[in-house]
Amino acid sequence: MERFISFEEIKKSLDKKETDCQTIVSHYLQNIQTKAHLNAFVEVYEQSSLEKAKQIDEKIALGKAGKLAGMVIGIKDVLCYEGHESNASSAILKGYEAQFTSTAVQRLIQEDAIIIGRLNCDEFGMGSSNENSVHGKVLNAQDESRVPGGSSGGSAVAVQANLCTASLGTDTGGSVRQPAAFTGVIGMKPTYSRISRWGLIAYASSFDTIGIFSKSVKDNALIMEVIAGHDEFDSTSSRKPIFPYSQLLHFEKKAKVAYLKETIESPALQPEIKEQTLKVLDQLREEGHEVEEVSFPLLDYILPTYYILTTAEASSNLSRFDGVKYGYRSPNAHNLESMYKLTRTEGFGEEVKRRIMLGTFVLSASYYDAYFTKAQKVRRLIKEYTENLLQDFDYILLPTTPSTAFKFGEHSDDPVAMYLEDLFTVQASVSGVPAISIPNGKDKNGMPIGLQVIANSFKEAELYAFSNYLTQLTD
């Protein structure tokens, strides 16, 4: 069977009866088996996906299939799927079987998408390289000596290596956009609250956002219009209307675009990424768009603010994993206190323990006002400054990452260097606005470069249309 790049191609092939869903699923299963060494999948739902494909073929024959019939999707190992294991790539949840299906996954299933398996990630979504997983590291299909990015590394590689049509990941501070940039695919983080978080194993609740990986903007937009929207199970989900995003991709107007001076002049920025970003800005000027350099004086405060707040929320959220109710319980415990201590010591990985300890510290009575309260105030300033900028401009353009995919082990002994990989993605997360990463050429080693586009809250339709236009410009 030919290699499908987009769902649009799959649909055409199904309409012409050149293939069927069972053949498509079998093709992806064969690819997963052939490329198993990439370690993108931690569990493949071979039998159930083939059975689902058979049912959808029957629905297609009757003309009753949903809008995602024929789309094969992988889900990150932090999303619950009833009757299937969900362990957030952590030893502390090994063997835990989900008791319900997350809203995002349920909405995919209702439109006849086929869930083919769960995907590897950094433990509880904490990491920028996918080296912090109990299931082992995920390899970048472009260069297997390099990281795929994190935390949704498995989700990115599954799309990159043609193991599924699209995938779901989660983005807390860049965990969809950064791996998308490292693997040369499209990664979308919507506005916070646009997609329900019901059934997502929490890391930092006021930041966590379900995101989408695909090879085409249209596929990404189609999935968004299916899974977005209010959910009675998630009180933070927005009631704002959903648009047919995949039908609104035509872009004709002249845009007003800002780019951040501090990101382009950052000493951490790889020269090839700077060159490619400036090239796009020049192309936009040539096309008649208004492109302006702006300053973002709070840029140096975004990363510290993000890590103070997310570690505090992680400390609170992960306190539920204690060996009492579910998941791993240490066999070496001899009383209640030792059970708590040993279970958490043995069950959590090093990076998760580091963030829990940091979060517990900033929430402690002596330091609460000095760190947590102050970070909340700074977050509000960053959000206001970003939103004010987006009142004056349609979009903000910046590199997705300061560097292309680095080699395994390169930052493992230096947490600060690893945290700096999120330097350009955390602004959208702290502000809660939507952002997308699209491919923007390659560096001298042939590794993909990402270009990030940020829009104002709930402007996903405009963001998709402009991104679609940019992909044609940068192709």
C-alpha cells in the first residue's frame, strides 16, 4: 500500500474503493512492527484496531461513517482509554487500567477514528527529550542518535515515521510544539480550556493542554473541530463556539506580524534557525505583509515563572500517588510511613522527584510568598503583555526551539540546560494562548527546524489559516 501523507489522501482512496480501513490499519501495524526499535509505542492495540476497522468499513458501505473514518490515531500515555493501561510512562502507575475514556479520545472514537495504541512520553509529561520514561527513550527517526523532543516524543515520532495518521499529545510548556519541531511535523497547542482535560493524568492543571500532531494543517484542524468544545466533566473547559476549522484554511488578507527581538538575538539560538526564521520574515514582507520587530522585556522571567508554578502544581497533583489507593506499592515497607516514602522513592523517576521537591519547597510556609505568590503575579503580567501585543498584531512569529534535536545524554546531567530547551515555547503556555509549530527547513545535519506562530486566545481558525499559508510559503 502507498504511503499516505494526509487524511485527505486516505479519504480519496477510500472513496475510490482503492483501499479499505482494514488494509490501512494493517499497513500501519506493519510499519509499527518494522520500526519497533524507535520505541514510539508502549502498547499497540492490534486486535481491537483491526476489529474497529472492520466495523468502520461496514459503516462506510452503508454511508453512515463519521468524519474521521479511516484516520488512525495514537494517544499519549497520559490519556485514559477505558479498559486499557494508562501509566504516564511511570513505574508508580505500572499496571493501572483506566476506568473511563478521556473526553478527547471519546470524541475521536465517536467520529470513527481508529485508536491504534498508546505512545511513549517523559514520565508524567516532565521532560524535553523523552529520556525520562520508564519504557525507555524514543529515537528520532531522522537521526536515531538524537532525541525526538519531549515530553510527547512518542506522539511526534509516530507521525514522523508514518506509524499512524495523526496523534494526540499534551503541552504544558511546549511538549507538543518542541517535539514537532525536532521531528519535522506539525504540532498544535490550542488555547487553554479549548479542549477538555477530563481523562488527562495531570502534571500542572492550569497549564496542561491536549495538543495534536499531524503531517498536514488540514488534518490537524479537522481533529481540533472534533475534540474541542465544552465538556460537563471539566469545569475549566470553554463554552465558546467551535468552528469548522478544516474548512476555513483559505488565507488571503495581509497580516500584521510581530517577531520578538529578544528571541532572534538570543545567544542560545542556533545560527541556522535564526537564518531560516529571518528568511520567512523576509518572504512575508515580499508578499506585502506588515512585519515588525517588537521587544518583550519580560522574556527572561517567563521560564523561571513557568517552572515555579508548574512544579508547585506537580507537587500537589502527584501527592495522590502514594501506594494507598492504586498503582505501585513498595514491597519493602514495614509501616505506614515507610510505605509512603519507599513507594514514592522507588516509583517516581529522578526528574519527577526533582520537580516534586522543588514544588514542595516553593509552596512551603517560609517561601510561599517569596516564590509562588510572586510567580503568579509575574504570570499575570506576562499574559497581559502578550495579549496586548496580540491586540496590535495578528500573529507573533518566533523559532519553536533555540536548537535542533540534540544528541542523547547531551543535557542529562544539566537540568538547567534541559529546561532552556523550553525557552521559546513557554510564553504561550504561561499566557494560555494558542500556538503552533510548523516545519521550516533543516540544519546542516539534516535535522528539522520549527517555526512557531502564536495567536490570541480562541483564534485557532485564524492561526490554522495563516499556518497553512506559511507551510506553502516555506515548502
